Amino acid sequence: MIEHLSKSRYKRGLHCNKQLWLSTHKYDLGNYQKNFSALIGDKVGIGATEIFKDGKLVDTPFNKHEEAVQNTLEFLNDLKVGAIFEAAFSYNNINIRVDILERLENESWGIREVKSSKSIKDNFYHDISIQYYVLKNLNYKISSAQIMYVNENYVLKNNRVEWDKFFLRSEYKDLIENNTDEIQDNISYLKNIQIVDQEPNVSPGKSFCGGCEFWDYCIKDKPKDWIANIPRLHKSKKRILDEKNIDSISKIPNDFPFTEKQQIVVDSTKTNQVFRSKKFFYELKKFKPPVYFFDFETLSCALPTINNTKPFEKLPFQWSLHHLDLNKNIEHWEFLATEKKDYRKEGIEKLIDIVMNDEAKIVVYNQSFEKSVLNQMGDTFPELQDSLNGIINRIIDLEVFIKENYYHPDFQGSYSLKKVLPALLPDEKKYNEGNVSDGEQAQDNFYRLLFEEKDQENKKQIISNLLEYCKKDTESLLLIYQYFENL
């Protein structure tokens, strides 16, 4: 049996034919965990349905497509149904589910593809074009084909989303009709990919393959010193190495041209030696105690959750702060919002009260993030702006220091804390050993804490998990500094 195409497979196949082939022939090898952005996307999709009157949902599971098609036909023939949500159709072994199919005048229909994005992305066109193609070939009259996406200037009022104002729309019908031959060619090409026995040969890359469910499968045979670990390796140089079948940094010729920072990574990897700049200890003096180590966690998603905020606005819901004094004594403070209210000012004022008692430097990791949050809080609460500007002026970035002065072969081309900490301190607890291991999981947990979880014991566990995760961030900064100080 030949596997069907769907709108998701169509879009993914145009990006990477290997991904399409694997989803057809080796589906079980994929990692299909749903991330926080996807969960919020589902809520945005549900919200969009509230705009359409007399709508009906085809709630048949996706693995029962034929049944879903029959349920859709019943709604199509019921003139009282003004819109169909998750409408199912099949044509020429292409199965689609339309987010919203709106009944329009003169027995025509409108396709409404819902996206939880604040801008139109090029690949959205593929989502909606294959839906239009199927419906037109089934002889439905389609007079409109729109992408519905998030209005980034929408402001939440009265703790209730006004969905008709939350969305913007972009019409695609004319563009699709002007490219019908290309769509047909794409479908033929992708169907041919599906039926071949041999797996396509596509060289994986970290940016090209971002978010792919088959990432672990595709890199399973890559060496530890994979050339993809070279930061910002231009595609033209990667192509040269691919053509020479060079997958390993150790096999790269010594005269191959790299930038200065790339050369440091290459040399360190080849020799398995740490790189330390000549100005390392001089620059390290900027971090000497008394000093604070600080980290924010923010909620940033398509759905605004606080009155007078916009979609994707960064809402600082948590912070952790360590202090190292001249006598090497350590003190720790933390904040976590746990109630459905505007928690931002309370959290920022608590931070100000602590760090304004002295003028010690404040160490962060990736200063552009912390500074942007603090600047935004200054705009939101003008009465705090002077204090926040004072904090901003005291911030120094440990990540910048490491990038300019230090490299360990086990960084594997990355300067994230998730790589730096275990490379320097392999006996310390790793991020993936905790219940919250990254910022996206932190957002997911916080959202559940405030808006979904009802069980008090579960809430206590979420709070504990979040506090542990954020504390680990600033504790990691402290430990890394102490490691460097003892070199």
C-alpha cells in the first residue's frame, strides 16, 4: 500500500525529501514529542473557531480518515452548518484536514488555515495550496483561501481574548491559481519520493534540520567531532567538505580556510586540547567578587495571559540570583509567580530591593536577553526605569567572556550552558537529569501551573521543579566562574 500525502507531509517533503521518505517508510523511528509552542498552537486553533457561527467539528481521530470524510460530507450537506472545523477530504491518495472550511455565498467555500505565528512565513503557502488543490479537484467551489495569523499588536483586555481582533488574514487564492502547474509538479515529485525503495541521501545540518522528528536517526552515525560542530560554517565550505566525504573535523586538511574563531574550534578538536586566550586571566578579573549571578525565565507565546500585554511579549515570571562575596560566602534568592495576576512588578521590585544595596557586577549568560526584559519592564513601569537602568549598566556576560577567551573540545561547537557546564564539570548534575531541562519546558510547566493544573500536590511539584531549574542556571554560572578562578 502506498502511503498518502497530507498537507504536513507535502510541506515537509518540499523542505527535505528524506524527511518525507522516512515518515512514509520508517515512521516509528521519529521522535514526536509535542512542544509548548505546538500546545499553544492548538489553543489558538480552537480560539479561531469561535469567530465562525454555526460551526461543527469533525472530531474523528486523524487515523480514521475515511470516517472523518463521511462526517464531513454530512456537514457539507447540512445548510445550517456555517463552518466545518477539521474538515476531511481525500483526492488521488492525498488526505487533508482543513482547519476551518467556511460556507460562503453562492454555494462556495473559504479555506481558513490557522497559524499561531505573528507573521506570514513562506512555507505557509504550501499548507494552504495543497488544500486548495484537493478541494478544486473534488469540484468544490473555492472563492477564498486565507491564512489566519496572530495580530502582534493585539492587546488583551478583561482577561478575555477577542478572537475576531486577535487574528489577521492574508488571501492566497490568486497566488495559488497562478501556480497550479507548480503544485501539480510538486505532488508528482513527492509521490515519486514516497514509492522509491532507497532512502534519499540528504546531509543533515543543525539549522536545516531544526525541529525534525528524525534528527536522532539521521545523525546516529555521525562522529563526535562532526563538522557540523564548527560554528557558522558557510554552506559553500560545508559543500566542499561533503564532496570530499569529510564528516570528521580530524580529517579536515590543515590548510582548509576558516575564520579565526572557527580555527580555534577546529584546532582544539583535532588536538583534544583546551584553548585559552592570552588575555583570559585579565578578562576574568571583571567577574571577581563581590558579584551576583542572575537569570530570568519568561513566558512568551502566541496567547497573551496578562491584561494590557500583547502576543509573544516576554513576561518575566521567575528569576534566580546568587551572590558571591569577598569571603567566598554564597547567598541565594529566587522569585516565582504562582497566582493568576500581573506578577511582573512584584518580581522586578524584589530584584531591585536586593541588588540596589550595593554596586556589584551582575553576571548573566546572554546579556541581550536579560537586558531586553529589563528594558521592557522599564517601559511598562516608568517609575522603576532609573533603577532598572542602573541594573542594566552593571550587567556583564559570562557567555561573551567564554566565546572570546576559552574553548573546550567537549563544547562540540556550542557555548550553551547545557554544553559548557558538563564539559568543565562532568560530575555536576546535568540539565537533562532534572524534571525541567530547558526554557521551553519551563514555559510549559509555568503555563500549566497557572492555567491548567487543578491538583494541589501536582502544583507543588511543578513549583519545586521550576525553582530547581532556574536555580541551576545561576548556580551553573557561579560554578563555572569558580572553575575558571581555580585554573
